[in-house]
Amino acid sequence: MEITVKQMYQIEENGHQMGFPRQLMMENAGASMVRRILEKFPDVSSKRVLVFAGLGNNGGDALVVARHLTGYGAKITVVLLGNPSDIKTIECKTNWQILEKMKSVQLGFGPADATNFDVDIIVDGILGTGITGQIREPHASAIDLINKTNAFKIAVDVPSGLDPDTGNTADKYVTADVTVTFHKMKRGMPKRKDLCGIIFVEKIGIPTEAEIGVL
Ligand SMILES: NC(=O)C1=CN([C@@H]2O[C@H](COP(=O)(O)OP(=O)(O)OC[C@H]3O[C@@H](n4cnc5c(N)ncnc54)[C@H](O)[C@@H]3O)[C@@H](O)[C@H]2O)[C@H](O)CC1
Ligand SMILES: [K+]
């Protein structure tokens, strides 16, 4: 079954109201991505990983991926696309503040902090279901950078720049090798495997009753 962005946000809110907080949804989302990364790269401890994080919860998911991957010995660089003080959500900010305390993770603050980096894996946590309109800077430059590399690209929830409802793209968009989308397939994704790559749908612990009245 495929759902709309509006339905996803309603389900997320219902889950939160039932007592399953967004912070845990985010943790489960990031952990589910790491499982898929480990499937593809059992030797991830020898890999250099570049994580792009936007200022919303798509970025928050990516910060969780970064933290979990350090536990497997991967060399992690996280590039936040903006000022930490501009992070939009408490869930994303909480994860950023943890990374700030982790010497094992290199932190950057814009695409310029990522250019001299020969990476094996890129995590696209720039934009997810909260995308609106044409891509603004520095997100646009980050997307260009991602597409220029021949690193393995895995998208958080949606390839950044793809409209999850329609499958249309903004002026810039990530072409991913794999997309891990959460809870249920988003309506506009199956027809855009050219951008999503292989799509995995991962449950993140939201009670199914959160769908009552929505689906
Ligand atoms: N649905 C769930 O159960 C869960 C979803 N998770 C993740 O959360 C994102 C959605 O997060 P949200 O904060 O609502 O939006 P985004 O992070 O996708 O984007 C908002 C962020 O991006 C900026 N922005 C929007 N449009 C543009 C643009 N055209 N150019 C530049 N910047 C743009 C906006 O200003 C905000 O800063 C979902 O995709 C999942 O990944 C939860 O973490 C887990 C549960
Ligand atoms: K994304």
C-alpha cells in the first residue's frame, strides 16, 4: 500500500499522541537504514562515509545513521546544511548535540566542507517529506556534489528533490542507489526507481492503530 505525505504526517502525529515519541521513530528509522548499509557493506569499518543532513527530521534520521555507524568503526563525516541554531526540530537538534560530543565524528557546516573528501558511501539526509518548491542553497550545491561522486548513495526516506506524492522532481534532485523509506511506501516513489534505486520500506515501530482514521 502507498500513502501520501499528508497521511504519513497524520500517522506520525497519531503515533506520537499514543505515546510513541518522534525521537524513537527517528532512532528506529536511522537504525533500519544502518541495517541495510551493513547488508551491502559487511566491511563498513573500512569505509569512509559522508552524511549530508538538512535541518529537519530527514536530517535528524541521517544524524542517527552517523552515530550508529561509528559503532561499526566506519570513518564518518557529517555535513550539516546550515547553522546548528537553525535546526528546525527538537528531534534533529537532540541528535546533533550528541554528535557534537563525539570526537569520532568529523563535523562540517556546508558543501565546502565536503569537497576534498574521497568517500565510499554517501547518506542523503537533505530533504524528505518536508520539501517545498525549488531547491535553495546550500542544499542545491550539496545535491550537485552528491550526484558528481561515484560513491554509493543511500537516500533517507526519499531522494532529496523528489516529490514523494507526485514523483515529480524539483530543479535539482539526488539519484540514489538505494532509498530506505519509513513506515509505508510513499505514493510517488514506485514510478521513480530511476531516482530511488532499490527501495526498502522499513517499519519504525509506529503502532498500527495510529493508522485508524487515516488509511
Ligand atoms: N513520517 C514518519 O513517521 C517519520 C519521518 N521522519 C523523517 O522526517 C522527515 C520529514 O521531516 P520534516 O522536518 O517534516 O521535513 P524535511 O526534513 O523533509 O524538510 C524540512 C527542512 O527542509 C527545508 N526545506 C524544505 N524545502 C526546501 C527547499 N526546496 N530547499 C531548501 N530547503 C528546504 C525546510 O526549511 C526544513 O528545514 C521524513 O522525510 C523522514 O525522513 C522521522 O524522523 C521518523 C518518523
Ligand atoms: K533524503
